[in-house]
Amino acid sequence: MKGIQITEYVKGPEDLKVLNLPTPTPKPDEYLIAIHASATNFFDLLQIRGKYQNQPPFPWIAGSEFSGVVLKAPSSLPGGKTPKFQEGDKVFGASQGGYATHVVATEERLKGVPEGWSYEDAAGMFVTAPTSYAGLVVRAGIKKGDWVLIHAAAGGVGLAAVQIAKAFGATVVATAGTQHKQDVARSFGADYTVDYRQSDWPEQVKKLTPKGRGVDIVYDPVGLIAQSMKCTAWNGRLLVIGFAAGNIEKMATNRILLKNVSVVGLHWGAYALNEPEMQDQVWDGIFALVKEGKYRGTAFTDREFVGLESVPAALKALGGRGSWGKVVVKVPHEGQSKI
């Protein structure tokens, strides 16, 4: 197979090289998958430089999210379970080694590609969709009639959140830093858009809401909770998703008290350890929205990335913040020019 193997930490994506490597041999409980699309993530940029909290021992293959076709399925699983997927099934998921032509993964790291979906759209779904669904539905208790402020709305989790909020009957105010990204957010269902680079954006958001009361839910993957308090309604719910801006916020807790708001966090990856039963509930909810036509893929389409050799360019596009949605690399196999 071909893959981007890390034998020492690199300075950046431009140092990544595609190598000929042995195709991995799946363990008895693992699937062998031919990757047809690989999705990029910010943590990939950190991991290749040795800056991420989870650093595999050398050598390791970079990347995580992918979609593709099952080449080999386990004959049986622990506890006598029957494997959910068979050879030839289209799957998507996440497992260390996504920047390659082949990968192995256990069943809990895989989902079936929705009918009619492209490999590119499916490749970018495993992290963003459940993060946004669990955040808005499980943690923030979104309901019809809510006003929801979604920061970085044109990003991967942002576009997922926009669609989920609309599916539950909410009115969405989306923030984005360029007109193009605002247009993208609207194309996925946002009702209003605001440029968060403008210093008075909290006032702009508040004026949009009925009688200027403020928003009911703030979805924040950036680190804008403190400023968002200025446009939060009484009994508001502030949802902490991440800190893409780079700084972990500190905020005055008296403001939480004065507006009777709740601040909740979402660490989707930790559900597997602490609340595994919630994972199926979240995915069932997501696939129901897909079936109803209320959720679609968020693959970046302004530019095409084909072949593992284009992974550095894709990561640069992601890191440069000029992209939207999920930046995905198509991974052609022999005899195919494109997938």
C-alpha cells in the first residue's frame, strides 16, 4: 500500500512524504479497508509536529478520518457477535492511519456510508456530526423555537451544527469571518449571518432576536463564550465545544449568575469511555436526519485534492483558514483516475 508514515516529527505538512509500505494485517477483531477518501483535521497538523495529546510510538501513519470499502471482515467478534459489515460494504470512520490507501479498524470505529453519499462527504462525518448532535441535542437540549448562535459556522462542526439546529426547528444566527463563508453557512440553512471580526458583533446578534432578548443557545468551537454572554438570553445555554482561536478562556462567573445561564461542555470522544450507550443514540439521531434529507455532507468543494501526494496541500488549506467544511482528499486506487 501507500501511506504517509511518520518516523520523526516534522515542521509542517510540506515535509510529509508518501511511501510504499506493507499493507496492514488486521487482527481477528479488525476490518481491512481500502480507503477512497481521507478527511483532514486540525489535530493532524498538531500530531505530525508532536504537539497533540495522543502521540503514537514511531513509526506511525498520519491521518484519522476516512471512508472506503471493506476488503476483509472478521469471521467473528468477541462475545460471539456477528460482524456488522461484510466484504464490499462502504464504510466511514476514524482510526490512526487515515492518510493511506489501506487501514485497519475495529467495528466501533466504523459506520455504514449513507445511501447516495459520496466517499468525500462520508469521510468527513465521523467526528463533526456526532460532536454537533451531542452538543446541541444531548447537552444543550435544543428545541423548536430556540434561537441558536453558531460560531465558526462554516467550519466542519459549524456546518453540522447549522443543519442539526435547523432540523430541530431553531432559528440560526451564524458567525463567519468572510462573506464567502457567510454565504456557505446560509447555503446550509443559517437564517442570519454576522461577521465576528466586527467589534460590535454581539450587539448585532442581539438586535436580530425577538425584542432584543438574545439567543437561547451559543455553540462555540472557537473560544468566544465571554463575549457571547453579551447576547445571551435569560436561561441561556452556553455550549463549549473547543478553542480553535488558540486560547482557553477565563470568564467572570458572576455573569453566569446574573443571566441565569448554564455553561456546559462537550467532549464527544470521552463518551466511549464514560457513557458508551449514548453513542448509538446519537448516531441513530444523525442517520434519521440523513434519511429525512435534513443533513448532508459538508466536504469542501472550492478546490479538489486528489491522491495522497495532495495531503500536504489539503492540510495547508485547512490550516490557512481559507477553506470551509471538511477538506477531503480523494484516494484513487490502481486502474482508477478518480474515485
